[in-house]
Amino acid sequence: MQLTVKQIESITKGAVSVTEEAEGILFHRFTEEQEKLFQEERPWHYYNTKSPAGVKLQFTTDSEKLFVKLKTEMGDSRHFFSLEVFVDGKEIGCIQNYDEKILMDDYMHERFSDGEYQKEFFLGNGDKTVCVYLPWSLNFYLKEFSLEEGATFSPIKTARKLLVFGDSITQGYDALKSHHRYAARLSETLSAEEINKAIGGENFFPKLAEISDDIKPDYVTVAYGTNDWCIRERCAFEKNCKDFYEILSAKYPDAKIFAISPIWRINHDEDQKMGPFTLIEETIRKVVEPLPNVTFIRGFELVPGDVKYFADGRVHPNDEGFDYYFKNLYEEIKKYL
């Protein structure tokens, strides 16, 4: 039983729309207006809007088998991908274009193959809950998603929503598996659907926050700043930061909004054109202090300052680093829930 586009849309979490393209089904985490904004004002980031970071397919079924066929296209700067299948909370298999046993230490810079992949998964007997995490790193098309003929099939409702803004780290760089990202684990712990608006290389972009959509989040996290430090003048950064948080605070008055300052990076003790790295944290803290529904969370110590927790040895956490990020972030967030 091959699921239709409408059926797949009914089980999709984390996408604002699902469309059928010539190459297959495409999952959009940005609205048309948001995609157009990137295309016109930040075209170097537009390609990254097509990755399904934070998107997953979740449903109940009595089917013993699941068949998945997909197509990937080269990502912005990362070429590895993983799609993971969970049954009743346990990972039972995946589709990936790398071999974990022979993976190089600098996997984030390796060129892996893209193209079409397919696999049949044995889900087990009886009724079960299935969750399929889509890749965060590449453009992705779903070509076929099939269950056994006559199998039962029901979408799962999620009561809460978690809206996340950020840069490459929040998108997922450089988790080997999609469910290892800190935002994925945070959404699971909060029992909330993750809507991921993060883009690798991004910084505070008030126009993105201004665009309205149908999302009414219960929680919002924002984790920009590390790229601003590298490219922005101080005055421009302060204005963009202030405008972004003020827009979100007014737009989502009933949401709990968490402002996360940047995590450790290897060159944090340098001075950029803006000034010292500590200025980013100080500015974010000062900007959100008068906003009643925004809580500041210091990010610098969420991931230990040791290169062994960073895939590139500099900025982007590896799976172990993301484990620290999630656990320490949740310990802070839960104080305000």
C-alpha cells in the first residue's frame, strides 16, 4: 500500500507544507513567503531552505513492513545524510550514505554520494508507533513510502509546538543522525512538534521573524550570534538582535521564548571587527531583559570547551557534543516550564 501525498502530509511533523514535485515529495519547513525572502535577500542561504531539518513522519500501524525510497541532492556544504526509523521509541534501522565503521574523523568535509536510495524495514508484529526522522543535511525527495496491503494506518496528534530559530548548529551540523540534534531531542522531551527555521551560516534576520504563518508555538528557542560575531558591525548586530526579539515577543505573547547565547567556539578569545565574543552574550542578555515572555539562557557552557566534542574541532558539535547541548539546555529550560 503506497501512501498518497495527502496521507503522507497527514503524518508529517515539522513541515509547513508538503508538495509533489517531479522528483518526488518535497517537505517545506519555510512558507513560500519565507523561501522567497531568502531567495531575494540571502540567495546564498536559499538552497538550505530545502533541507527537511526537524521534519519527521509519525503514525501508528499494524503493518509488519515499511518500504522507503528516496532521492537526495548535494547539500550546501555537507554531503552525508541519515534517515532513521523508530518503532515504539527504539531505532530499528536507517538509510545513510556512509559506513559508520570506516567513517573518517573529518566526515563533515568528505564527499559522499547522493542520488536514489531504498530500503525495506521490518517493523515487527502488532500495533506500533512508527517515527521516521528525515535528513537535516541535504535536499530530500520522498519517492515512495509503502506499508503492507490492508494495514491499518493512523496519524498521531502532537499537542504542543516548538519553534526553533538558529544557524548551522540548530539546523543540525554535524550530527551524524537526525535524531541526535539538540532541537530534535528537546522537542521529544517537551512532547512538542519541532518546526525548524534554522539555516547554516545565518544570523539575526528580523525580516524572517516578521513574516506571519499559521504556527502558534508553545515554546520558541533562538540561537543566533556566533555568525553575527564574525560578520557584523556592533551597531548593526545590536539593532538586528533587538528587533528580532521584540518582534517575536509581540508576535507570540503566550509562548515561552528562550534566548540562547552562542556556545563555545575554539577562537572565542579572539577579537573580531565587532569586538570580543563576550559582547554577543552581553547584548542578548540586555536586549531580552525587559521582554516579559523571553528568558535568557547562557550558551557558552552548554557544550564543554574541548575540541573532542566538536566534529570540526572548532564550532559544530559532534554527537557527543549535542548530547551535552541538549541535556544542559533542558536543565535550564525546565526551570521555567
